[in-house]
Amino acid sequence: MSVLQNGNLKSFNLDGLVDTDTGVISREIFVNEKIFEMELENLFSRAWLFVGHESQIPNPGDYFMSRMGTDTVLMTRDNDGEVHVLLNSCRHRGMRVCRYDSGNTMTFTCPFHGWAYSVDGRLVSRAGELFGVPKLKAAYNGKLEREKWGLVEATSKNYKGMIFATWDSEAPPFEEYVGGFKHWIDNLTDGMTGRPGNTVAFDGVLKWRVPANWKLVVENFLGDGYHATPTHPSVEAVGIGPAGKGKTRHFFDAETEAFATKNLPMTSFVQLGHGATDTTHSDQFWGRPPAFADHPEFTEYFNNLWDEKRKLRLEAGLPMGGFGPATMFPSMSFHALGFPTTILVAHPVSATVTEIWRWFVVDKDMRPDAREWLRHYYLRYSGPAGMTEQDDMENWNYATRASEGAMARRLPYNYQIGLGQTQPSPLPGAVESEGFFTEEHMRNYYRRWQNLVEGKSWSELAATPAPAGHTGG
């Protein structure tokens, strides 16, 4: 029986923990295990989640083991080229039918009792005492209804090579779920040239665990430009960014000690909870890739790609902005500009532990030497070995630890930057901040979070009007 169905969690009241009107949010939602269980039941079992990139499974029989919330899933490709997302749990006694990160097979065989499944999830029905369901005739008198006992398959969406999935058959269609935030996803999937779906993922996914709540990780990319200068001075000092020492990917010039984009608005989706640290017209503030201090040939090459992207987007009537960092509610964050182009998913483990996965993405037809340079740059900038991520992890970890104490849990977090300072965005349902610093994203994110975690239906959410003063364009 679901822990929600027995009434224990349903009675846990979230009222008063999230006050987005005043920008005050309880620390309890970052450390409480009952709230974490509610997240698993009512949020991760219903939302659209990123599973992987189809380039990870190019051939029939290929599979990649991923996660949806705390469940392990298999992203597979069948003989017809179709992609499936399957719960990695045998229907007989629950054993994982696959224990490898990736590979190629035509059947997954449970090592416990031998039930075997095809890569599309069907319980295998070939004849034979040792294949499909061992001892089928003797054990089940030949009457097992195989069609009812296949691996559970999630509803999935292949969007320009990126695979998303949901367990909820009543969830809104993917396009409706992402809304105008699709502009950022398109910038990610279309790569540096802007050609639709022109990206592939590098082999391998970085995976590591941090003693922090998963939402603190997500916040970092949702729209927190406020943390960059105090958190990352060491990164800028050693000059590991593409522009070299004293220059930054965070738009801060060390020589003048000024933000080049202090007036750059950020975009927040009021009802949907998505957010980005830029706007559709952000090229008005920074219009090209950075100069590469040690590799002028790359400066020219990437600028040529940028020009190609600009041409394609102008011809299609699309603006050039919208590169992020950005977050698709609830747990997928990414950078789409190329420095780096990377996807991060914050997988929940417990209220105070998160498993982070990072994919790195590159254009399919990227010049080999530029591709290799980007690979090295990605690794030294992001991930557990990257200096930027190490800075961030220290914040997430200590914030979680310092919020667990009996006294600390009584004190709320402050989310009041930019309160009441928004303007309509050109995108439906979105607002823009009046400057680069805002926490409008977090306020909208946690309003959406609370509505889902409390168990509101999709129809109830669709009928809920935007709060006063937060109406999008």
C-alpha cells in the first residue's frame, strides 16, 4: 500500500512552510524525511523527468541504466528503433533484471528466478523450459498471463534526441508541461549551429553523491546569479574558463570589478516552475562566445558556428537569447551556450543526500580538435573534479548540515530578492526580473513544488490562477 494511501503522510501539513508571497520558506522542507517521502510519492512519480540522450543507445538492443526519482530504469532501443523507458524491477520478486550501466542485449534475464524480458519490456514467450518463464508448465500449469507481467513502461517522449519520461498516465503532454520553456530546451538540443537536434552526448556520465538536499542543487542553476561572485573567485583567479585568467563565464570582469550584465533580466515561469538566468533577448547583453585566450583558431571557429546559428534563428523568426543556466522543473538543469554544454540531474536519495549526474553534450558534426578541447574543458570546469562544482558542493553540503539542528530548523530561509519587481516576458506564462539578481524563480518554483507535493491533481493545477502581481506575458 502506498504510504500516502494509509494516511500518514497525507496528514502532514505543508501550510506555513512555503510562503511565496513574502519570500519566506521553512528549512524543514530541506531536511524532513516525511516531506521527502511525499516528494517521491506526489512529485517524482508524476512529473516529466530527463532520462538520457538517444545517442547513448544508437543500435537495436542498446540500453542505458538511468533513474527516475529513486527508481532505476532502463532506456532501451528495440529492433524497430523505438526507445523505451522500463522500470528495472522483475515483476516476479522485484530483483533488478539488469545490473550494468550500459550495454547491448536482446533480453534481460532476472538472476533470481529466471524470468526474461525483451528490450521493449515484454515477458518473453518463446518455447523452452529455461527461457522466458522457467518451468512454465509445471509451475503455472501453462496459465500465466504473460501479457500482464511485462516490465512496467513509463510514458516517454523523444524530443530532438533527448528522452523524457513520466509514470503518470494523467500528466499533461510534454509540450504542455514545458510550455514556453521549450525555447531553452531547443537551444540545448540544437547545439552551437542551431540545427534542430544536432547534438550527441559524450560517452559516460559523471555520477557522485553529496550530503545535501536535492533542491539546493537545483536552485543553483534555476536562476541564482547572486552566488557567482562570492562563491567562484578561485575559479576566475586561476583562469580555467575559455577566456583565460581574469575573465569569467559569470560576466564579471576582474579588472574593472563590474558585472557586464548587471541589467540582464532573468526569466521565470510563474505556474510551471521552470526558470533561467537569462532571457530570449539576452544577446543584447552578451552576443558571442568568449574569446579563447590560448586558442585563437577556436575563437574564429566557434564564432562561425554562432553566426550560422544566428542566421538560422533569424530566418525562423526566433530570438537568439535563452542559453541559461536553466532548470526544467523539478530536477533537470543545463547550460546550453557551449561553455560548457552540459545537463545535470539532481536525483533524490534521502532528505539530506543527493546523487548528481552530469551529461556533456556536443554538436554531432563538431570539428574533432574542437570537440576534444571541449571535452577537457568540460571536465575541469564541471563535475566532481571541476573547480566550479567543488565550490558549489561546499555551499550545498554545509547549508544542509547547518539546517538540521533543532534551533536552525525553526528559522526560515529568505527568498526576497526582487520581490514584486517583475515585468511580462514575450513568452506566455513567464515573467522577467528587472535586473540580474532575483529570487522570483525560487518563489515560483516552490509554489509549484508545494502544489504537487500536497497532491493536487493536474486539473486543479491548471485551474489555479497565477498569484496577484505575478502574471506572465
